[in-house]
Amino acid sequence: LSVTLNPADRRNISTDLWGIFFEDINYAADGGIMSELVQNGAFEYRREDSINWRSYTSWNKSIPDGSVAAFSLSTTDPLAQENPHYAVIEVEHGSASLTNLGFDGMAFRRGKDYAFSIWTRNASPGAMPMSLNVELLGDGGIVIAATSLSIANRQWTQLHATLTAGADASQGRLRLVFAGEGTAHIDFVSLEPTETFRGLQHFRPDLVKALADLKPAFVRFPGGCIVHGKGYENMYHWNRTVGPVEHRPHQFNSWGYHQSFRLGYYEYFRLCETIGAKPLPIVAAAVSCQFSDQGPVPVPQSEMQDYIDEVLDLIEFANGPTDSHWGRIRAEMGHPEPFGLTMLGLGNEDAINDVFERRFRQLYQAVTAAHPEITIVGTVGPAPSGHDFDEGWRFMRELHVPIVDEHAYQSPSWWFQNLDHYDHVDRKGPKVYFGEYSANVWNAHPLVGALGEAAFMANMERNGDAVAMSSYAPLFCNINHAQWKPDLIYFDNKTVRLPYSYWVQHMFSTTTCDEAYPVNVAGNTTVRRDLSDRIRLNFRTNRADVDITDITFCNDETGDTIPLCDVHLRGSDVATALDTVAERYTLRMHASWKHVAWGFSLQFGDFGDFKDSNEINFGR
Ligand code: AHR
């Protein structure tokens, strides 16, 4: 076999090819990459977040025997109008305590420091100070650190303390004990480890390290679906997420929980800077998510200019001089230097229709006129519907948008079967940002999914002149709050788990190439299929009370049928069939449950593609 490189037809590979995409899904932000240990420290949880959530969710109230006290909630004269609820603790006699449960408990490490802060107001009729004991509770409820503060000021005042954990804990708690006759108002309770990754405050060092290790060229944020949100108010308005955290209005997260915006645009930019990645913020294209109950809610034309200004202000916040309005706010937050924004995404998976097109065009023209230095990334429609992107591409081509965002979540075999997906991209049109992708591995081994991704990525790299950027999705998953699988990085409140797909991304992004050469291969290039020319199929039932019998396995090419007559599956029994490799197979089964029988057949290809048989439920 002789292999010859062809230097004449060399292609440049984009230096931004491998990036990451952060969205607050699966508790990626609060309870995830943010190091805040207190859940609902602002008492702003509400029914819109999750049906059973209220202002005291994640707090346990306790009044010891012999004490007389009461807890309530108020919004009168709050510290922050944007987040008006605060807790009221009245102690008539003795003491009362509030214990925060954290996000599935709090992880403490012996000898490490934890920064505590709280806003308080003394509302006692007699103006007597109240004492506040702050305690870290370890596993089993033992006190592993404590300090004492005084609530004396009749104006809102922030109190601070540092506590050193005396023991390790994974199910820790924060207990606040109020004593002394009187009334205390409290709000914005916070507890964070002081340890950081490269000085990046408010972030969990282990999770940031997992991102930094990928050496991503860019970070796309903050979504995803939460960018366009459920209706106008729920859209991600970047300018409501900067400045003092107390004044960032909380919102429900369309993935079914709460956003405190402790992770706001300033923090996103700081994250990018810390891990050496370019920022790629995405703003809604003035239309909310088409999949929400309200349907797609467009910004009315009468308010479009305000919305356009909001988008232009983001560029000023990132890059503007410190004497500009938003540049000054950035400087006041601690970053007088510009963040060096070069790209901006407009829209996410929006339905391509007249309403969208009109607004996208307005935004695109306004941003490119005011900021020709910013590269706009457009969107070509909802995933997963790879074959439906034509309308999006047509519109983006018409406008000469330089890069467009395409998404795909597909079965492991899809990736192998579509290796040429980007071979035919029109090199004169927009470049591709493959902004969300992963192999669905619900019914396949995650290694198979990761191999499919790797095979496809190698072909993205080969087409690296047309595919400018890409990012796997979703990025993070708190294993106790999974809404979407698979994900790239799994964690709980103590540990980080990196699946095969992470290492595939790591392999590509840490060994980047900048040129691709066509290769001429001469000689006998027949590649034999391995697996000893045989394929192995495993069958497993998911219910102990279902019998599966009479399995036949048919090679569709030869017509050969192999009855697995001895097979009788129950519970988690596994049967294995071996056959010579074919492109298509049919599997016929007979199942019974409580003497009721079904027969059915499934067709699937090699690579274990069980896509059409994911959800086979027996019984009623
Ligand atoms: O990555 C999860 C979701 O998938 C994103 O929010 C959305 O853009 C896509 O449909």
C-alpha cells in the first residue's frame, strides 16, 4: 500500500474548531459550576421554578423546646426590589434556627476556609441587638465550625465571617441560630469555599479545571433553549445579570428550576478569560422559544429598537472604554480592561419563519453596521432534524451571515453513517458552527457513542476549512438532577466524573492541527471487517415479570434465520446471538406478561443501533 500526501490541495483547519458550550441545564450553574453552597439563600424560590418550591425551600426551621419564636416572610422595604423576599425571624424567648440543606448537602473539607456572608436588619421593637451563631454542621449533624455575629443595625447591613471546617463532610449543612428577644430580617445568605482555580472567584475549582484541561478555543454561553426562554420576560436578558448579585432579578429556568444569576455575564467573561477561551455569547433573536406553552413570542416591532440597543450594549459591556456607560459598569465590577469580544451568536434553534427572519435581519444589520469587527453566528433551525436545515441555510446565505449554528443529537450509528456530512458544504457560503452534538447512548454502550463522535470529529477536522467551530452538548450534569443525557462532565457536590466522550473531546482539542492534506492511497485497500466477521447481540428484559421466548434472529441479506429456541429471558437475563456480519437484521420476539402475549419484530443495523426499539415496555 502506498500513501501520498497531496500538498497542492491542502486545506486550512480552523483554529477555533474545538470549543465548549455551557448552558444552565442539569443544575450546571447554581448547584453546579458555581461554588455557592447555600441553596435559595435569597428566599426567592417560587412555584414558577418548580411546583412545590416556596420561599423557604431548602431551609429547615426549628424552635427548640422552651423557646417561643416565629418565622415569616416579607417584601416590605427589601434590600433589593429585584428580589424582594426576605426571611423574618421573631424570637420572643430563647432561640430559633434556620438550617440550609445546600444542594444535596454541602461538601466541606477539613482545614479549608469557607466565606460566609448575610444581609441583616435589626427590626426589634427595643432595638436590642440579636445574636447570630453561624455553624457548619458535618455529617451526622455535628458542629465542625462556628462563629458568632451580632445583628444590631436597623439598616440593611452585610455581615461577613470565615469559618474553617474541622472535619470532612459530604452531607454538611449551614445552621443559623438566632437568640435574644427581638426580630431579625435576613436575606442573601451565602457560603463559599475560598479555594479557587487560578483565582477565579465564585466558581468550583474542580469543574473549572475539567474545562480548562480541554483547552477549548471558545465558550458558547448561556444557551441553548434558556437563551430565548419561555416568553419575553424569561428570555435571557444579559443586562439583568451584571452588577451586584443582590440586584440581578432571579428567574425560573425553563429546564424546571431556578436561576439566581450568581453566574452572570461578567462571570461568564471571567471564566473564558481564566481558561484562555474566546467568549461566544448567544442572544435571543428577539423571539422566544417555539417549544414553550406560549409558543414563540416575538419582541413587538414597537420595542425592537430597545432590544437592538440591549444587544449593542452587550458589546459595549465587553469591549467598551471605561468612560462608556457599560464599560464603566464592567470596570466597577473589577475589570477595566476589555474582554476582547470578537463573536456574537444571534438566536438558537429558532423556527425559520417570517417573524423570525424579520427580527434576525434587523438585529444582524444593526450589529454589523455598528460593529463590523464582530463576527455574527446565525442559526439554521431546531435540532434534531438535520435534513430540515435547508430553510435556515437559505436565509443565512441570503444575508451572507459568516457562520451558522447547526445542531444534531443522533444515535451512535448515525455518526458512522454520516461521516461525509460536511464534505459537500459550499465553500463559498457561510461556515459551519456545529454548536450542539452528541451520540444518544440510551440503549448503547457509551463507548460506542464516543467512538461515533470521534469518527465524525475526525471528518469535521478534515473539513476544517468549512467547519469553523464545534461544541459537544450538553456540557455539565449534576448526577442528582439530570434532565438530559448524555453529557460531557458529570458531578455531584464532591466529585467529578469524566465519561468516554470527554476524553474524545480532550484528544482532539489538545492535539489540534491547522492543515489537512488529501491522501492518495494506491494498492489493495480492501479493509476487512473485524469482530471475526461476526456480530454479537445482547438481549435483556427490563421487567422481572415478563417472559421473552421464541427469539429469532434473521440476517436480512442472506435470509438465514437462527432461532434461539433455548432462550427464555426473565428479569435481567441476557441472551447472546452470533451471526455473520450483515448490514440489516431483523429480530423477532415473543413476549408474555400475565398470560397475555405479544409478538413483534425489530429491524436494526450493525453498530448496535437500537434507535427504533428504545422504549419497549411490556405490560399495561
Ligand atoms: O443542549 C440541550 C438543548 O438542546 C439546548 O438547550 C437546545 O439548544 C437543544 O435543543
